[in-house]
Amino acid sequence: MKAAKESYSVLIKQEAKRLGFESCGVAKAEFLEEEASNLEQWLKNGFHGEMKYMENHFDKRLDPRLLVEGAKSVISLSFNYFPEEIQNKETFKVAKYAYGEDYHQIIKAKLNELAFFIQNEIGEVNGRAFVDSAPVMERAWAQKSGLGWIGKHSLLIQKNKGSFFFLAELILDLELETDTPFKTDHCGNCTKCIDACPTEAILPNNTVDGSKCISYFTIELKDEIPSSVKGKFENWMFGCDICQDVCPWNRFSTPHSEKKFKPHPDLLSMTKNDWEEITEDVFKKVFKKSAVKRTKFVGLQRNISFLK
């Protein structure tokens, strides 16, 4: 049985690599005991702001067996999205993950391919694929699967690779050989992400106050952006990469090779003036299949007006 578990894990990792995933690891599907108290405290502190959905499915967030009946393994995968070219520093900026087409669909399609491969090669296996759209604590599972450690900015960092990655999971009722959890924190005494955050959203104890994050204000918050943070966004109009851009580990970031993540050419060349005068037609053209559509044209206009 052990030999079968090992060979299945090797087989799955080989196919994940062929599909373009940077890393793949396996953890046993079980209750996340340590994360339970942390999540409870985070919610009690109101760090989720207006993201009320974070309060839902508390038990499911912590136990994958409540998401997939008979779940035995959580496969964690990472997919690089670091771009070859970035926007001009002087313009209004979009977080790098949203440069190209919406990652949810692209990564989900690859996960479904992997699941289909498992069914064909191993047999009747039940499970579900997740890409940042369900109550799954993806960073905790990635760390438990040996992919990397969770940095002070609460994002997963992979040694010699950085943090510009999407995370995804396959939760299966198949027993697999598990990987050793990543236990070493390689951030050490570095506080660059904490020091660089203009809204002081990153707290000293590896916690992010989501209600103070620029990404929260420009994407999640549907109401008016509070005047208390006026002048602190450093030209970020959708999301924010400040904490990642200053992280020393991201000197190892290499450009992705996924064609669908390439930005619309206009995105890289647009000036502040272009953004201020953007029409709905241009918005639809530049962000045709992008995650930026989530904020809608009026939302982006609100963000741009706030930056003026």
C-alpha cells in the first residue's frame, strides 16, 4: 500500500509539472487545529472588514473532510504569475496577478485536467478542485504540503522562487504519500514588508489587518473609501504589490510562460491621464477577461478619483 501511495504521488506531481504548475505537495486531510484559534481571533478583531463572507463556513475552512466526503489528501499547487514586463511606476497601477486573463478559470481548467488524469491513471477517485473561491485555507495547506512558509505579509513564500504565485488545491478521497510540512521561517528579522506598507496593514505578528489593506479598499470595499487613507495608496488603483515588491525573496522571481497571463498591450502603455479619461469601452477592451472586471468600471473610476 505504501508503495502505491508513493507511486501515485510521484505520478501526480509529474503531471502537475507538465501542466505548468511550479510546485506540488501533499498533506493529509485533517482538521487545522493551530489555524482554528488564529482564524477565530482574526475575525474577532474585525480584520476582515466588510468581507462578511469570511465569517461563513468556519468549520469547513478548517476541515477539508467537510468539503469532500471521505477526503484523505490535500494536494497543494502553485502557479507562477510574475510578468516579464510591468507598468510604468508613474502611472496608476494594477496588481500583477490581474495583468492577464482571470486566473480562476485558467487554473481551474488545469486542475480539472489533473483530476481527469488521476481518474484515468489511478481509478475511481472523488474530489473537488479549489482556486481561491471557496472556504479553503490555501496558504496553511501549501505550508503543510511542504511548498514554503508564510511570510510576515501572510503570503506563502517559496525558497529561491519568491511569492508571485497563485495557489490551488485538489481535495481527494485518495490516500497519498504526504510531504514534510515546511517548518522553517526564512524571513528572520526582516521587516521590509511591514515598514513599506503605507496603510500599516501588516502587523508585527505575521498577521495582516485586511481592513487596512490597499487591496481591500480597491477591490473588496464597495462603499466610499475612507478619507483617513487619502494619499497613502502610492498610485495603486486595483490591488497592491508593495509588500511583495520589497520582499528580498522576490529577487528570485522569474517571468511566467502562460500566454493567457500576458497583459493587454494598452495596459502597460497607459498614462495617468489615459486612466483618468478611460471610457467603459476601453475598460472592456483592456480588461476583457481580467479579474479587474470584478470591481466593474464604476469601481475602477472610484479608485482613480480617490488617487487624484
